[in-house]
Amino acid sequence: MNPVHLHVMMVHLPVIGCMGVFILLLAAHWKKDEFLFKLSYSLLLFCTVSCVVAYYSGPAAYHFLEESAAPNFSEAEAEVHATVGQAAFAGMMVLGVAVLAAMFEFWQGEKPSSWHRRVILLLTFILCFVFIWAAHLGGQVRRPELRSTTIGSQ
């Protein structure tokens, strides 16, 4: 397994995970179900850990593709992807801290406040879009057909 394989495998976890957890969080808010909140927060912590691995495997994947003279590799697209990836990583770290604080409250036998839960829901919603954007840009690094600006253009 090379660094590109590791990076591609790991980036899918926070991208898909964030969207799935957002749906779970909506259900938890709607049903006021503490189990769903705990499950959602646990999954968000898992997404945070996978985001760390994905973020730190990115530079190795970049250098591997650069040194191997991979066909269709675009350094410019990789730089843009890396910039948005940094924003996604920073946002996930903020969300991870907020979720960890909520989990500490659960572990102490308390319930997180409603504003804390809403902040986590809002951050998760925002990160869904940042992750989707970063993933799209990551696809453009190796897939030239995704780089075109109009449908059917060559």
C-alpha cells in the first residue's frame, strides 16, 4: 500500500461519516433521544481521528504522485485541494473538541446544554459541505475529466 492508497481510503471516512452523522443528529434532536446523541458524538470522534490520518497522509500522497510522474497528476489542483483540506481539518478539530466536551458531560452523568448540541449540529452541517468540496477537488487531482468547467468540453 502506498501513501496515495492510505490517503484515499481515509478521506472517505470523514466525508461520508459527517453526512451520515448529520442525519443521526437531526433524528436525535427531533426525537430528543440521548442514545442517538451519544452514538452520533462517538461517530464524530471516529470521524475526527480518521480526519487526522487523512490530513497527515496527504503530503506523503502528494510527494508520491509528484515523484512517480503519475499521469494526469496536477500540482495546481493538488495545492487547491490541500488548502481546502486544511480548512476541513481545522473545522473537524474544532468540532472534535466540541464533541469531546459534550462526551465529558455525558461521562459525568450530565446532559450537554441545548446550545452546545445545536453548535455541534451546525458545525457538522457546515463541515459536510467543506468535506464535499475538498473531496471534489481531490478527485480533480487525478481525474482530468472532473476539471472541465462545462459538460462535454474537451
